Amino acid sequence: MLSAVTVPTVPHEGQKPGTSGLRKKVKVFLQENYTENFIQSIIDALGKDVVGSTLVVGGDGRYLVKEVVDLIIKISAANGVSRLLVGQNGILSTPAVSCIIRKYKTLGGIVLTASHNPGGIDNDFGIKYNCSNGGPAPDQTTNEIYKLTTAIKEYKIVPELKCAIDKIGVQNFTVEGKPFVVEVIDSVRDYVDYMKEIFDFPLIKRLIQGSEQRKPFNVLIDSMNGVTGPYVQRVFVEELGASEKNVRRVVPLEDFGGAHPDPNLTYAADLVNAVKSGDYDFGAAFDGDGDRNMIIGRGAFFVTPSDSLAVLANNLHHIPYFQRTGVRGFARSMPTAAAVDRVAAAKGQEMFEVPTGWKYFGNLMDAGRLSLCGEESFGTGSDHVREKDGLWAALAWLSVLAATGKSVEDILKSHWAEFGRNYFTRYDYEECASDPCNEMMQVLEKRITEPGFVGSAHDSADKTYVVKLADNFSYMDPIDQSVSMKQGLRIIFEDGSRIVMRLSGTGSSGATVRLYIDSYEAKNVVGDAQVMLRPLIDVALQLSQLPQYTGRDAPTVIT
Ligand code: VG1
Ligand code: CO
């Protein structure tokens, strides 16, 4: 029989979860009792439900995942959890955790990831709690976890418990006279089974392999050495008949091979170049934990995430899952361009605008009012799970391509011809000094909320923009009426163009400023976004004085 011990501890500062969990440098997590404190606080926040419960545990394969899985096993055992479902070797993508929580109706799950942030001893780690609906814990829960971290005095652990997580199977223990079970599960099986229910795999297989009517549709799928590697291998190579040449970087690495596992034009430039110079019809990349996606077409034709959402919204009827469930509402995060709003209006669907972060979609989905949603940050997903889902998005696109027989570029061009186009760009200024950025945001907020700002005119190039509305976005959840304040500064102009600015809540050090610009054109739809939006970018830089505050004359990443 194993026994639990109680270890005295003292609080660590700064354990406040951000947009999606607690994310810090690995070395911060390695401080004495830092990780133990946070895990104990998650468990304490669950209250008495924890006794006898089942939790799912897994992560994106980055440095420290295995060690922290081991800690979670030992601390859960000591706190009365009955059973853990652990991905083999600690590997579970973020959407797979969501799928498994829902399928096995567990109390929740713990996801070990810093998503798109680099991994390795000198880089980032993260811990996130997901609730019984499979979604990231809402603000209320994360605030409670944070409060507990500030007052923690002890944690409970079973130090002698030895559990191998490299072999699939059930391991039984007796802890303090009670049974405790760890079930090491296949990392991909449940998720892949689910994808086969959602999509028409034979249809996508015919697309990829070609048929008498059509030559093979050549795809290039890039896992960026993140967690999606084994999922991509199983789905694309084993199920859909793609060859090894159609997939790349499918082995999860603790440091992602030194790369930044963020699927955008900057960090996935490799994929973009390969698709541009090769004979490919379609390219997709996913982030470290598998919830983000980037979609490109032949010649590396780039689909902005805001457009991707709108195109999928307009084409859901090609996907078996939606043929069965019907479509009930769309949503996007506030900074996401409003292309999907036009589809919602055309289809008579309810449309919601929520703050940044997937946790804000969960209630609407649970209430049956939301089928498809997305964020401009390369997040797309549906109510099949409660996380955004990179692989799902790629399969959704392939379903639409197979059903319509069009190219990615043709789909976009006909979409714009029908609905007009929301030009969109995001500028990221990563790892700036925090204090000046905070000051910049305060000064800008004051300026845009002063009397007289609404109605003021701003000139740039040959354009004049007149302010229609300016605020710090706040949101009331229509289901539980909870209010989230200060979710980003937005300036909306008379012609519908927008400037949005916020500080990132996922960085592990310093401040990352995000500047989002969008503008709608009904007719002029095939221009270059950077050229079209330049005048508005200049207005934003001038109003915010961003170059002066950050000392940067160019962003780190342009999307
Ligand atoms: C970023 C994105 C946000 C996304 C979040 C988590 O947050 O902007 O849209 O939901 O990352 O994505 P922030 O606060 O840094 O802007 V992931 O792939 O880290 O789970
Ligand atoms: Co992610």
C-alpha cells in the first residue's frame, strides 16, 4: 500500500493564468514547489468533486511534459482522484484532450502546453485546466485557482508511486487503502475515431489519391515537430492514403527542433516556400499543441484565419457532422475580421463576438447556440469539441475542396465576389518591455475615451477616417451573464474599418503588443492587404505612439 504525505510549501508569485493557462519559462516551473503548488491549487479549486473523480492528463510533448505528468499522477493520487487517463508518453493534443474528456465524461483534464511558444530548457512550459465540457476553464475558475496559489501552505503527494507512462494499459495502485488507477491510453485513437465520424474519409481519400475524373490532390501537411505528428501520420498516411512525402516534421520533439511551432507566414515560412516552389495544391501547418492551423493553396495562396472561418461557415453543409446536427450560430473573437458576420447574415444565423480566448465560446456551444467559431490567431473549430482544432480545420477544408472541386484560391475569390472582402492584418511586437507598453495602453485608452474623440477625423494618404465608436471592449456572456472587462482597445470608424490593440496574455516574459487592422471592401477584393491597409496602419501607429513606447520600428511578425 502506498501512503500520501503532506509537504509544507509557501506561495510563489505570479501564478495567474493568462488567455489560456499558466505559461512561464521552464526554469520558472523548475523552482522548488512551483509546479507542485499550481497542481495542488487546480485540485483544490475543484473542491469535493475531486474525490473519486477521473481526470485526463496529456501535453504537447515539449520539454518537462513527462516530468510534470509524473507529478500530476502523484499529487492526484494523494488528493483522492480515482482514475487518470494519461496519453502514452504524456502525448495528447489540446483538441484530443477535449475529445477524451467529453467521450469518457470525466471531471476535467490537465493540459501541459505552452502552445505555439518555443520549447526546451530555455523556453516555455504551460499548465491549463479544462472542465467537464472539455473546454478551457472559465475566468471564474482560473481566478479561484490563482487565489489559492497566493495562500497555499501545503500540498499532498504520494512520493513512492511509480507509474510507467510509455506502455498502453491499466495500472492499479492502492493509495491510503483506496484503489487508484492510471490508464495509459493511445494518444490518437479516440480522436481519430471521432474525426472519421465527423468527416467523409472515403471522399477525402479519393481527393488525395485521385480518381478517373481528377488527378491526385497533392497536399503538404506540416506538424512543425509538435504534438500533431502522430495524428497526422495516422490520419493522412494510414487513413487517407497520402504518402510520406505529403507530411513533414511529424515527430514530436521536446524543443520542436529549435523552431517556433506557430503556424503563420513567418514561423512556418519553410512550408510556405515548399508549397510555393513545389507542385502542391494545398498546405497546412499546426502549432505545438495542435489547436491552431494555417491553410494555404497552390502557389502558397494564403487564407487568412478570418476568411477561413467565413468560407467554412458558408460550406458546412458539405460535412457529414453538420448534415446530422444542423448549424446553430457562428462566433468569432473581437479582433477577428467580420467576414463571417456577412455569412451569418446571409444564412440567417445568430452571430456572436466574444473576447480573445477559446474559453469564451464554451457556454454558447453548451447552450446549443454555436456550431462554428474562430479567431484571427489561426484558430478554427466547431462544437465537436470545446477547443480549437487544427487537424479538424484542415479536414474541413479538404472536405469543401473535395465537394466543390475548386482550388483554394478559386473558393476564396468566389467568396469575396459574393460577400466582399474584409482585408485584415495583425502586427505583433514580441517581447517588448512591459512598463512602457502598459503605459502606452493606458494613455491610448484615456485618449480614445475622452469626449470629442468620437467624431474626430484622422487623415492618412488620401483617406480620412472618422471615429464612430471607441472603447475598451467588454463582454457579457449571454448564457451565464458573467462580464469580462478590458478585453482590448478598439476604434471603429464610420466606414466600418477598425483598429484594435491589446496586450497578449500568453507570453511568458515581457509584453507582446498585438495590433489588428481590418477594413471592408465590397468591390475591390483582389488587392494586397498590406497595401490596402497601410493608411490605417499609419493612423494606428500615430494614435498609439507605438514606435516611441516600444522602441520598435517594425513588428516581429506580420500576418
Ligand atoms: C493568443 C491568441 C488567442 C488564442 C490564444 C491561445 O492569445 O491571440 O486568440 O486564443 O493565444 O492560443 P494572446 O493573449 O497571446 O493574444 V493557443 O494556440 O496558445 O492555445
Ligand atoms: Co495552441
